[in-house]
Amino acid sequence: MTDNTIRTFVGSTPSETERKQLLVDRLRASRIPDRELLDNLGLYLTRQTLSRINFMQMLYQMIVPVHGVIMEFGVRWGQNMALFSTLRGIHEPFNYNRKIIGFDTFDGFPSVAPQDGGGVQAGDYGVVENWKEELEEILDFHAQNAPIPHKKKHELVTGDATMSLPGYLKDHPETIVALAYFDFDIYKPTRDCLEAILPYLTKGSILAFDELNTPEFPGETIAVREVLGLSRYAIRRDPSNPLTSYLVIE
């Protein structure tokens, strides 16, 4: 895939998209010296991006007392994987047991179901060619920038997670899931993976979702309703973000 062939849903108005592109252009043309650029990325963070980072920070702080790994279902470019790695280095730098595992095809949606409505199609939300390898290098950098760097504390599992997750859990019977972040957007992988990890949750585990109650992605809500039942859990949201939500296993 190239950046011109990657299909995503855009919720911004044309004027918002234009303003965002101006900021992107500023970043690419920045005259800040390379040695200082990463230290000044706050110049280019939008309100939406910062609120998302704050949400991930909140989730991570909630699981610090909970034993287990972090799983992300729907990695895409890998920002959340990198954030979780950095947050681990901040909040529990010596907890090498807090492994972060990401599941993705890196080719976009493998398929869609009737429950997903008519707005999405197979192949949506892909990434550029060989992105997984580049992401591995970025995650390795974060690992080397934290204590106990010789312990590998992340893993990317490639393929349709409905098939790869059961194999992972079979190979890792020690697994406890402290946080599962669902960003598949669509019905079948959300449903199948949610069902698969239920026996691996503990009291205090968090299930977080990117598109619950979102008209453009009805499949995610349907999957949660069928597997968990909406009336059994208090689904909470972050006031700074209209889409992301979470629940705590109690």
C-alpha cells in the first residue's frame, strides 16, 4: 500500500483537514535542530491527539496495581504500543513482566461482516509496505531507552487475530491480561478476541474500546453486547474524547 491507496474514515470537516495539513507541513519543514525536534513535538500536537495520549495515560495508571500483560487488538501504525512502552518506563520501569503484545494484519481489515454496516470494506485501515519491520525498530528504541533493556518486553503478532490469538494463548498459558485495548473497529475479530481472552482476565482488568457507540462502526458495539452484555458492566468514557471508552472487571 501507498499513502494514496490507504482508505480510512475521515470525520473532520474540509477546513479542519486543511488546518491539520498546514501543521503537518510545518512539522516536515521544521527548522528546529534534529537534536531538539523530539523534545518539542508538543508544538505539533492537536487537541485531539493530546486527549488521546492522556486517555492512554489514565488507563495505564489504573492497571499499575494489576498483574498481567497489555494486549492491543488493532495496532496499525503502533502509536499506542509505543505509548504503553513509554508509560511502562515512567510508572513501573522495572516491571519487565508487563509485556505489551499487539495483534494486527498490517494489511487492513481482513474481511467485514453484515454487522459492520455498509461504510467499511476489506483492506480499509492498512499501512504502508514493510511497516511492521519499521515499527519493530521504533519499539526496540523505546525498550533500549528504559531499564532492563535486555529483556524483550513487546511482541507484534501478524495475521488475522481470530486465528493468531488462540495460538498465542496456547503457547503462553501463563498469560494474565491486565489491559486489552480493542481498536479493530469491526465485528468478527472484536467478538472472537473478546471471547478468547475472557478466561485470562482478573478482577481489576480493563477492557478499553476505540469505537463503541460509533455509528460508522456498529460492529464493535454489537460484539461487546453479544459477548459481555451491556447491562452487566459500567462503560465509562473520558470527558476529553467522544469515542474512547473502557470498563473494569470487578
